[in-house]
Amino acid sequence: MLQNNALLSQLKQQIRENTPRVEGVIKATERGFGFLETDDGDSYFVPPPAMKQVLHGDRVEAVLKEEGDKKSVEPERLIEQSLERFIARVQKREGRLAVIPDHPSINNVVKSRIKRGLDEDSIADGDWVVARLVRHPLKPDDRGFFGQIDELIAKSDNPAVPWRVTLARHALEQASPEAGDDWTLADEGLEREDLTAWPLFTIDGEKTRDMDDALHVETREDGGWRLTVAIADPTAYVAEGHAADLEAQTRAFTVYLPGQNVTMLPEVLADDLCSLKEGADRPSLACTLNVEADGSLGEYRFFAATVRSHARLVYDNVSDWLEGQGEWAPDTAIAPQLEALARLTEARAAWRAEHALVFKDRPDYVFDLDDAGNVLDIRIEGRRIANRMIEESMIAANACCADLLSTHIGHGIFNVHRAFEPEKADAALEFLAGQQIEVERETLTELPRYRELKRELEGRDDAWLDARLRRFQGYTSMSAQPGPHFGLGLPAYATWTSPIRKYGDMVNHRLIKRVLKGEQAPAEASAALTEQLTERRRLNRMAERDVKDWLYVRFLTPAAQAQQDFEAEVVAINRGGMRVRLTANGATAFVPAPLIHNDRDKVVIDDKEGRIQVEGEERFKLGDVIRVALTEAREETRSLVARPAA
């Protein structure tokens, strides 16, 4: 008997070894079938019965089956499941409990149980929950999908659902930290210079509460300007290792969402004790720096200070006044400073355009919400002169911080941006050569040569070229070591100007204070910390995008019902169609291939080149500005669907 079992096992092993298999990721469709896509770019059909054993995003090993010219696969072994912790809606039917994952490509109903200690009676049909997938059909000894509800996020009728669900999806905190009441100014052994008589001023949005920078500007007799940047000093209250410090390190950033902010520090610090409010004395870390007449940076000095903002200014009011519009006017102590700062800003921008790099202006889209979270309007806020004044001042101050830390300590928290990831540089070179742009590899990896290339490319004003090149470019990361910031065109960049909102800036504050006191620097930040900061910034941006997508769908539902036309820019092209951004409000919509032409076979999509042909003629490409009509607003997937306007 044992011999027979051994022979049977051996036979099964031989059959398995001789059966062709493929490995890849499952891609589900709305029509029940799916595809397995391999790392090599091959795609295999997965029939509906087999799709019941897998979920969209699962990485599996599958048996390859061939019937004539048709190939299909049957998933056999789970390599990595796509769902672990997930957001879902509750389904209660005749006493049976299940959840439906909140995912655009997963509509499976997953039978579930309640985590021990969670009150089942408190959870009703349609409520939003955090769940975990504990059983999978392709796991040994598991017969089907089964989940567990771990946490109630929000009741189905809660108007804050978009915010609660989004924060939970990205495992971000739902509220600001606990405040406590023991906030006393620490004796750090620093001599604080008294600048309370200086007419410093802040420029922020009308609703800003966490004001972390105040400015003072003087025109120098020998040409150029002397700029003092005074920054809020939360490390004067929060000692390293304090509970509030550890919590800030975990959160890493304040989360800014339409209609809600979740602060990194307790609100009593962020919005009160540290905020540079008008008329209030505040501890500060400051930098006075010289800006030469040509916009270059000269000498700088960091120091601790006590400051008092003499004026709380608003971006639009300042811009209007400088442009000769509106009725608002600053007082006599502030007016000449604003005029000087405007001249300084133009000089700095001109210098950076020639010697560094300047970002292209992109408008901000601001959501006006009522108390229930309904979108009343979405406004375009351009980057006017007052916005650029603050931006140029902060860039200059942060460049000085990078120089100080690099020179005196050798480490800190730096924003490092490589224009092209090393593994993509060769592909970028090949692409550029195809556009008759012949450059050496060092042009993509060495900052001075890259700046020249970037200026040349910007001179072409080719939106398609810019969009295609972005596919090869890298992302900004946080690093303990100085490194170039290719996006800004600077050899090093370290922010310290937003310590209320960024934990990395708090770290840099403490390092600057060490320099001021002549103390030995501590060990550099761990890779774990810099990776944490990079990842939390990514999650915060995704959360902001997700909440906006939800609000866009709600706001634009009437427009979709009316098939309203919008001007839009083509921002992405994939095998299924193209994604566009509406210029009027910033919303993105997907234009599926079947809506581009009623005969799908006449639509040829080249997703690698970012071009779409219709009936043999190129009709759309990346960067094009076109008109589209909204056709659907799907709240269940937070997505907008559009078609080319007639």
C-alpha cells in the first residue's frame, strides 16, 4: 500500500513537471472573465469558473491549456494574495454576514465573521468596515474566501464617509494627536535674539491656522536685499523622545484634505502655541540671508530668536495690492517690504531659471464645502505674485539649510530627487535618440548637464515629449545624506521651514541648534526613518487624491447626467483608453476605447508611445488639449467616464 502511494505521488509529480505553467498577476474584468499577465508582458485568458478561485491582483501560478489556437490558464497555486487588510461595506442578508471589498476591480461577496470584542449589533448593512481576508481558495485546506471584520469605520449615513474611509484605507490617523496640557518653553541653552520690534509679517491662505513662517525684508544700500526668515519652533516645546515627538515621528506629516486637516502635532501646538499669530510673541529659529541684485545667494546666518508677527496677510490681498487692484492696503511698515520682496522674487526666479531650474506653474484647485461636506464649488487658484514671494523665500532658506547641514554636520534630512532612475536611464536615452535628441548618459545623471538638457527640452514646448519623458523619471525621496535635487536644479535641498507640519523639518531644527551651540552632532537618521518619511508622504498624497476623487464624483454627477462638455488635457494612455484632466476643476476622467469609436477594431492604441489612431489616422496623443463630454459619475468606484465631444 505504501509502495502504491509512493508511485502515485511520483506519477503526479511527473505529470506536474510535464504540464506547462505560467506565473503572473490576475486582472479581472466586469464581465466575469479575466487575464493573467506575466512579468514579460504576455497575457492569458482566465475563464469565469476559474476566476471564482482568485481575486484581482493575486499573483498565481497557473496551468496553461491550449485548444487549437486558443490559450487559457487555470490558477493552481497562490504565490501572493492581493487582499490582506482591506476596506469593505457590510452585507447582511437573512442573518448572514458578508463584506464586499471596496475596490474598483473586486466585486466578490466575502462571507465573514466579527472580530472578538466587536459588537455585531453595532454593525448594519451598508456600513463601512476594515476587514481581513483569512481564507483563500488557493491556499492549502481553504475551500473558499472568508474574511473577518476588525473595525467599524463609519455608519452608512455618516456625511464624513469620504474622509473616514480614505484615512482608514491608507492606515492614517483619523484625528489630531491628544493635546495634553504640560507645554512649557524649554531652556535649551540658546540665546534668543529679541526681534519682537521688527515688523515681521506672515502671508498665508485666509483660513490657515498653523502659520510657520514670518518674513522681514530690507533693501541693501550696496544692492540686493537682506531677507530674514523666521520659522516656528516646536522643538522648543517638544523634546526629542517625548510622547508628542514619537507620535509626530509616526505621523511624519500633517495630512491636508479638502475640508479637514489631521495635524502632525497636537492642535494646541500646531494652531496656537507655535503658530506665528499676529501680535503674539513666539520662539523661533531664524535665518538672515543676503540675496544679491542678480538673485544669487550670499552670506547667511542662522540664530534663535523671539519674534512677533506685526501683520497677518492673505495671498490674494497682497497680490491685488501689488498689481494695483482692490481696496486693501498694508500699513506703512509693511508696504515697502512687500515691494522689496516682489523685486527679490523676480530676481531669484530669473537666477534660478538661468542657473538652476524652475517648475512650470500649475493651478491649485480649492474645494468649497458646507458643514455637511457637500461641495459648493471648486475654484482655481493660480500661483500669483504673493504665492511666488513665499515660495522663493522658502526655497532660498532651505538651500541655506542644506549648505549648513552639509558643511557642519554632514547629514540631516534632505530631499533628494534623481531625474532618472539608473535602471531607466538607458531606456530614456533610447527614447530621446528616437526624437533626434542625442545626449550622453551623463547628461541624465549629472546635475549641471541635466540642467542644460532640461532647458533645451522646455524650449521646445512639446507637451507630448514632456509627458513621455516622465515615464522614465524618478521620484523625490528623503535621505540622511546630501544629494542633488534635479527637479529644482540644486546640488542639495533640506527643508526646515515647516516644522509644524513635517517631522523631517523638526529633525533639521534640532541639528541646526546643535550647530548654533557648538555641540557634537548625533548619529545620522536611520534608513528606517527616511523610508518612513518617504512612505508617509506618499500615503498622504494618495489620501488627498482619493478624497478629491470622491468629491469630484459627487460634484460632477449633474454634469455627467447632462453630458456636459469640458476642456481637458490627455494625461495618460493605456491599452483600454485614455485618462484626461478637466482644466476647469482638475478632475480626472477615463475615456474607454469603445467610446472613442463605436467600432473598437478601428481604434489602435499605442500605450508605449502615448498615441491613439482612429481609422488609420492619429487622433489623440499625450499632452493634447481636447474637449470631452462626461457620461458617467460612478460613486461606487469614485470614477468619472467621458467620451470625446462631438
